[in-house]
Amino acid sequence: MTADPPPEPTGAPAPVPDVPSPTARGARPAFRRWRRTRPFWAALWTGAGGFVIFFLPMAPLGKILQVGVGGIAGMAGGVVLMAMALLILLLPGQRHTAGVIAVIAGVASFPLTNLGGLFLGMFLSVLGGSMAFAWLPEKPARKRGGGLLRRTRTGAGTRLPSPSESVGSGSV
């Protein structure tokens, strides 16, 4: 019997298994932390509504309802909505102003453009503007253990009842 000789090495290094780089491992949690500090989904929906309103007038003539002033108003409204989406995302402290402007621009797109981007752009921009206006930053989680401590003259702390605990009706 003859045995086949072992394959000769080609000089190429052995394949390295896919191991995510340290920056890739930290990118997703870092993005998640950044996203939770601002009204991300509100900006996304507002920007999507602005995108629809902006690009719908550029559709072929057979697919749009009005050409002319509606096309220009649609482009201007779409640019305003996309700018408000960036403002909502990058400056969360200005979310109330940007949210109100986004809702007004979304509702104004109905008569000024092609029925507000055929209703879709108007709906998305009003949804995003409303979400931006209503968004509140997360508060840190309250420590477990109930209520706050009240200091007495002796220096010892007594626990105050938490709002969820029943204090009683006061009658005997």
C-alpha cells in the first residue's frame, strides 16, 4: 500500500477566527447609551417624513398630483423637516421647539404639497414631532429600600414612608 504524502505548506498563515475588535465590541453599547440620552426615534420619524415630502415632488409626472408651487413647497417643507430632525437629534434641549415646528410643517404639507406626501410624510412628521415634544430624559433609577431618611435631633435616621405605602386613614 502506498500512502499519500502530507500536503506541503503553502506559506500562508493559518486563518484567524473572526474576533470582533475592541472598538467594535464597545461601539454598540456606546451607541445605545448615546441614543438613550436623546429622542432618537422622534428624530428618525421626523426625518423620514421630511424625506418623503422632499422627494415625492421629484417623482415622475404620472405619479404626482400637482406640479409647480406644490413641488417647491414640498422641497422647502422637506428640508425644514429634515433640519428639525437633526436639531431634535443633536440638541435634545431644543426638542420642544423643534417638535412644534415639525408638527406645524407636517400639517402645512397637506395643503401645500401633494397631500402631505400622500399622507405618509405628513403622518410621519406629525408622529415624530409629537414624540419629540413628549420625550423626557431618563432619570436615574431610585435606590432600593423605600423612602428617604429623616434626620432627628439625636442624629439617628428614621425612614419616611414611600408614596406607595399606605399611611392610614387617621381615624381609630
